[in-house]
Amino acid sequence: MTQTSRGCPPGSRWCNRGGSISTEPRINDRIRVPEVRLVGPSGEQVGIVPLAKALELAQEYDLDLVEVAASARPPVCKLMDYGKFKYESAMKAREARKNQAHTVIKEMKLRPKIDPHDYDTKKGHVVRFLKQGDKVKITIMFRGREQSRPELGYRLLQRLAEDVQDLGFVESNPKQDGRNMIMVLGPHKKKTEAMAEAREAQAARKAERQGHSAEASQDVADEAPAAEAAAEAPAAEESAEA
């Protein structure tokens, strides 16, 4: 196996001295330089100070001294709550992954002589995909003698593009590919916008359901006294007759 001059395989995180390469910044007494360029807890520039002075200030503020720019000369260090910083960074990364938009290409297949009902059904799927912010690959499948009539597929693709033009646009014009004719529609809305709207709609539906539930509970509460009064009325009449 080929190794580097320091005895580590190329690309390896481990060297023959043991341990792994840490990506964590150096903090507090792990910082080994005579002086640092210090940044205060509120982002204010303190200036270049001896390391001992920076550590003393960190103790006074009850914070950590964190090396944020190790390659600078001298290194830049900041006073911060490192545990809180790591937690907030992890939450931001998690939220970014959650909201990350992945480009998805859906596919819809049609026949040149599709009947109106099937066309409306297929168009409904295309509309739903475009509203979700996805691209749609439309494939017209020709069979037998239909292959000699490519204009049928072209007209069908044009019709579909016009029917959904409020939601999408023709990203790739119709082209023949063997027995098939293919067109790609792109959404006007970005994936992130579609996801945000979907979340808002879901929250609105949830609030509406909760509102209906509260109204139903109030109606039951309002009906209870009336029901009790109705039940007591016959008893009062019987007493009067007696």
C-alpha cells in the first residue's frame, strides 16, 4: 500500500501514530500560541492579546475561548458558550437538510389517441406534479401504424402544454426518441416555494379542524342545560297533578 511521507495511507483519517484527524476547533487550554486576535462575546474587536490574558477574560465572562480562524496570523479567537454554539449549529444544519429541495422528474405516459376521460385524468396528475414544484417528463407512446403519424403526438403535447401553462412551461421541446415522443415541463414555482405553501396549507387545515372541534364542544355544552330543563319539565307537571 502506498503511504505518505508521514506514514498515512492517502485519504485515510488515521495515521500510524493512532487517533483521528479532528475537525473540531481548538478551545481554551488546547490553544497553543503565544498571542491571539480576540473577539468579544458580542462580536466586538478586542485586539491582539497574549493567550494568558484571553483565557483570563474567558474565565471572567464564564465563557470558552474558541479558535475560529486558525490560519490567521495571529489566530482569531472568540469568547463564546461553545456548548450552546454547537447545539445551535446542529439545529441549523438539521433544519437546512429538512428544507433542502431535491429536483424530482416525474413521468407521465400517454397514447396519441387517448380518450377525453383518460386525458383529463393524466392532466390532473401533471397539474399536481407541477404544483409540487416537480418537473414532468411527458412521453407519447406510438404503436404500429401510429408511428407514421408523429403529428398526432406533437399536437397532443402542444395541447397539454397550453392546458397547464399557468403552472409550468416547456423546458424541453417535443422530440422523437424511437417509438416515443418526449417533452419536459418545468414548474413556474421553485421546489422550496411549493414546499412552504404545502406546509402553510397543512397548518391552515389543522387550525380549521381544531376550530370545528372547539365549536362542536361548545354546542354540546350549550345543549346540556336545555336537555336538563326538558327532562325536569315532565317531573314538575306530575308533581302539579298530584
